[in-house]
Amino acid sequence: MTRPHFGTILPTTVVGSYPVVRSRGISGLLDPFREAVKAAVADQIAAGIDIISDGQVRGDMVGMFTGLIPGIRGNEVIGPVSPAAGPITVPDTRYAISRAPRVKGIITGPSTLSFALHIATPSYRSRGELALDLAGALSHEAVLLEEAGISMIQIDEPILSTGAVDPDAAAEAIRLVTGKLSVPVCLHVCGNLSDVLDDLVTMPVDILDGEFARSPENLSLFREVDVGEKMIGFGCIDSSRPEVEEGDRIRSRIEDALTVFGPDQLLIDPDCGLRMLPRESAFSKLSRMVEAVRTIREDF
């Protein structure tokens, strides 16, 4: 595995979601989230983020995928799962690509989706079986995202930090999602990683992304493991609180990370998505994060 490069040291990015700005007027009737996508993209660019997202504004991380995948109705699996008839996130991601040089595609992971659904069909005997078919469906979306021009793809698997999923099964599902891709793959797992880190470092991905602001103990855990050529997505701002951290505090967190990882090993981002915060708070947090990174880059 070769370590990815994104054109600068300590590249900044986002985990994904952003506060929703509601559309108004006739355009809002045609597409109630069109303005939200534009606002999310514009705010990320204005804040100075190096690798932006489409903002993930069209719904929660589960429903925005399961609502379009055949075999699923509401929160129930009612039959065999197959790929969606068309792209799910590609149109919004393509808009982001038209506005910024580097954009990440984001997919909710198959294991997380499988645990969010009720199996109401004899087609699946376990969530593990369901996750594999979900992975096949998501693989189609991942390929479409790469064809659209993304710089990397992120798979969100928050369920992995709970220990509820067999790590080998989770890895197999991730391989199915990403097996046809050539862009770098990032795995985002939020929460405390103490019980799962040894398994996460063996996952078939290029980047591991986690919380380090709200869960500072995670950094100590990484002192004890060898991540090889993997990069680390370092969450340095708390996405669960609207209060905006001072730049010195963010910079201190990143400097602590640099005692464990080299500057070529880190991506800098929030702990998690910012969707639940006020827009002003979300924008300020991203701006402060970028300012902190720029100050540290001057030392290199």
C-alpha cells in the first residue's frame, strides 16, 4: 500500500454533513435541497477546506441510501437487496466537483446500514449476509463516484466502534464496496476506539479517520500500534457542540498528533459531521481549523 498524497501537508477536509439551508421559491419546489448543497459547498470553499464534500444535506446517513436501494422499504428489508436504479449521491457530488479541485465521495458503510435495518424477509439469515448484498449495491455507487471525478472516497462505519460487528466480516464487506476503485479509501469510525483499534489498522483502506477532540484518549491508543502506510484522519474539532474552539486549542491538538504521526501522515478534519450545528457555528469551526493548520504549516 502506498500512502496517498493530496498536494499539501496536513490537508484539511470534512467528515461529511453540513447544516441544511432550505430552498425557497419555485426552485425549492423543484428541489428542496438544491440551495443547501450550494450553501454547503460555498461555505467549505470559503473556509479554505482542501478536500470538500457535497454537504450530505439530503437526509440522514442511513435513509439517504436505503430509501433508494431495491429490497428495502422504510427501515425494513423486504426482499433481496440490489443496486439502486440510478446514482444516489453522484449529482450533488458532481456539483461540488464543478466548484472545487478536490472532493470526497461519501458512502454509509454496509455494516452500519445492516444494523440500522429490520430484516423482514427470509432472504437473509443474518445481518452479515445482508451487509454483503448491501456492499454489492454500494459498490455500484462507489464506481459512479470515481467516474464523476472524486479525489477519495469515505466509508462511514460508526457501528464498528461498538464491537457489534465481526471485524473480518466488516473487512470483507468493505472490500466488496471498494474493490473496483483506484482512488484512496478512507474509513471513518467515530467514538472510543480502545476495543477495536487493532482490528481497524488491518482494514483494507488507505486512511483511518476518527474522533480525537471529543475522544482524546484515541491518540494515546495510536502510540501503541503500527499503522504502516495508512494515513490518519485526525478529528480536531468537537462536532457535537456549537461552541467554537479557540484557534490555540485546535492547534495544540494537531501539535499533539504530530508527536505520534508525521505531517505527511495526517488529514485534518472535524470529529464527525456538522449537520446538527447552527450554520454559523459550523462555518466558524471549519475556518478556525483551517487557520490553525495554516499556522502549523509555516513551521514546515
